[in-house]
Amino acid sequence: MKSLKRKRHPYLDKAQKGFITQLAKDTGKTLEHISRVLNGSRKPSFELAREIERLSKGEIKMAYFGYTL
């Protein structure tokens, strides 16, 4: 079975410490789930991808996860 592994989003290399933790709190998801979504080992739902884009102020686009409006 082929892995869904993607490269780590470039925004995360610039992100302030605690960004992932705050994102997890704001979305109501676990830290582990958000970390896996952002490192590419899990694909988020459409709603979560949209929320991540909104909370990151457009830095992490839904298109990164394969979604478009």
C-alpha cells in the first residue's frame, strides 16, 4: 500500500513555537492528530483543512491537503 507521506509544510519551519499546540486547542483536535496532519502522515477532513487555513491566516492553504473550493 502506497503511503500518503508528503513533505512537511514550509510554513511550519517558520512557525512560532507553540503554533501546533494552539492550532490543536483552537480546532478541538488532539495535538497528535494535528501534528500528523501537518507532517503529512494523515489527511484532514475538508472541514479541518478549511479551519487550518482560516486559523493560519492563509499561510497553510487547503490546496496543500488536496482540497479546493
